[in-house]
Amino acid sequence: MAFNGLDYSVCVIIMSVLTGIYVIIGGYMATAINDFIQGMIMLVGIILVIGAVLNDKGGLLDATKSLAAESGDAGWAGAYSSFLGPNPLFLLFVVMLTSLGTWGLPQMVGKFYAIKNEDSIEITDSLGD
């Protein structure tokens, strides 16, 4: 949508070249900083979403009751009446999949193997010395 009027393949090539230049010039540190900044933006975003929902619904208790009522049951009966959802075991599996499963992604493995040895990692104290 941002490149309205341009051919899709041209946009993909332009974005690929720009990304390649960014990674080549900045290298691993640029990627790490980029990941950190994106993580902070997502963390702030989810805190704002949770705050907005709790503010709109009048708190955690009322928000949970409202969610439980979405299943058509009155009061606390319903699929969403528990804080952990209708099946806490499935929730545990989802948490494990999204937390531990990412370690095996090719891009993550590439990051881990990008470090040749421990001597190539510079560690500085909080003062920058």
C-alpha cells in the first residue's frame, strides 16, 4: 500500500537491497539493536493494550466476567471464566511452543553460530569502560 503504483516485484527487490545494505553496513550489532528496540515497542504496546482493556471494562474481575459472558453463559460459567483459559494444559503447551520453539528457528540458530568464540564477545561494565 505504501508503494501504490509500483510493481510488486520491484518493491520486493528494492526492500531486499535496502535490507541487505543495512545488514552489511550495521552487521550483527545493528540486528541486535533493532531486535531490542522492536521488543521494547511491543512490550510497551501490550502494556497499553492491557491497560486500555482493564480501564474500559472496569478492572480485571469485570473484564474476566465480560469475557466469560461472550460464550453465551451468564455469570462465571463459560469457556473464558478461568484466568488460564478453558484448558490450562493447552495454555502450557502454547507457552512452551512460543518460548522454546523459537530457539530452533533458522534465523536464531544463525545468530548463535555467528559468534566464533567467547573472546570475540566484548563485555563492558555499565560505565562503558
